[in-house]
Amino acid sequence: MLFLVAAGLQLVFGVQKILNLACGSFYALGAYAGVTAVTWALGHGLPAPLFVLALLAGGLAVAVIGPPLEWLLRTIDDRDESFQLLLTFALVLMLEDVIRFVWGTAPVQLRGAYLVYGQVTVAGSTLPVYNLVVIAAGGLIALGMGLGLTRTRFGRIVRATAENREMSAALGVDRRRVSRRVFTLGVALGTVGGALVIPATAAVSEMAIEVIVEAFAVVVIGGLGSMRGAFVGALVVGLLKAAAVATWPEVEMLAIYAVVIGVLVLRPAGLFAGATS
């Protein structure tokens, strides 16, 4: 689900040119909202195998914060990157306090949901079926985004705005409307990603910071502004984390940083530099 967070970051940067550190907070909010939605739905008679629908509903519901946050960030469209980073990091701290106020400081998790679909043996390894569900969901979302950006009128407008905002505005594109929709989509990608991953882990108020670091690692590896880069970067980071956890857990983050440093030295713009959204 790291791809969804990075994809939202790429979309927002492509259209608004804002480096949005708050992407990790959207992920955390989605995780907590997913727990709340599933707990409520199961308590009101939802069959356990359908809990994924409640997860998605909870994640999407949190995306309503997108338009007001976009209105706030619209004021810094033309400010320098340092100011953008400071303001979006302030949002991270504020949303972290919101999480603590609403859900408390204790870790929150879904008990039993992770194995509700059972397990399957693949190449001699036993995997929860839910892992495959998440992989399939991520793939479908990535495919849908690809088709939406290349085959729809709105996708063409988004790509045109990302390429040249002044020219698209001169051609009659309502930049504010496009920015609002794109930012809300970016928020929804992050919240849905957090909601889908929560059955496999526990939600903690500090999880946003870890996700921010990993999302920016994905962006550095893939290239800022490239959706293909976000997909490949997320794949690289995910495989590195899995390999490190299985062999040498102490170097999990070190391995990611080593790859990031290598990319910055050999290809500073990223592996897919110039490949726009």
C-alpha cells in the first residue's frame, strides 16, 4: 500500500507543485478510520468475509478532509519548498494530535480479521490470503489510475496541468477545480492504503512519520512526478523491507537508505526522470 501513498504524493506535486509531508497522516487516519468502520460494521451484523468493504468505506470517508486542506494549501502554491515543507509538517503534527484526541495513544488493531480468509501455500511458504487480496487491490487501483490518467478527459486535463499550469489555464482549465479534485484523490489514495493495511498491523499515532520517510524514499527512487516511478519505487522498497525482515531485521531501514543514496549519486532525478504522470 506504500504505492498508494506515494502515488497521492506524486499527483499532488504534479498539479500543485507542493511537497506534501502530510501524506503519511492521511495513511494513519485511514488506518484508524478503517478499524472504527470495521468494528462498527461487524457489531451491526456485517458478515466477517465482507469486512474489506467496511475498510474501504472507512478509508474513503476520511477523504472528506481533502477539499478544506486543499483550500489551505492553495495559499502556498507559489511559495518556496521550505515553506511548503514547514506548513505540511505542521499539518502532520496537528493530525497526529487529532488521532490521539479521538482514538487515544494506545495501539489499535483488528483482531482476527487478518486470517478471516484463511491461508494458502505458495512456493513452499504459507501466506495469509488477505495479503493476496491487498496485492490484488493495489494492482487494480494502479491499473485504474493508469487508465484514468491516459484514457479519460479528466486524466488528460490533469496531465496537461501538471505539464504546464499557465498554458492549461489559458486554454480554459479551471485550475482550482482540478487542484481540489486531485488533492482529494491523493488524500483518498493515502487513506485507503492505510485502511487496507491495518488488518496486518496495529495503528499507532506515530505511524505517519515512518510512512512519510518510506514514501519519500519511493519518490526519490522512482523520480518526482512519475507515476511509473512511484510503482517501481514502492516495489523496490517493499521487496527490500521483506528481504531485510526475513534475513537481517536490524538493517531494514539501512538497506532502503543505501538504495536511495545510490540512486541520488548515479541518477539524481530518479529512475523514471521525465516520465510524467
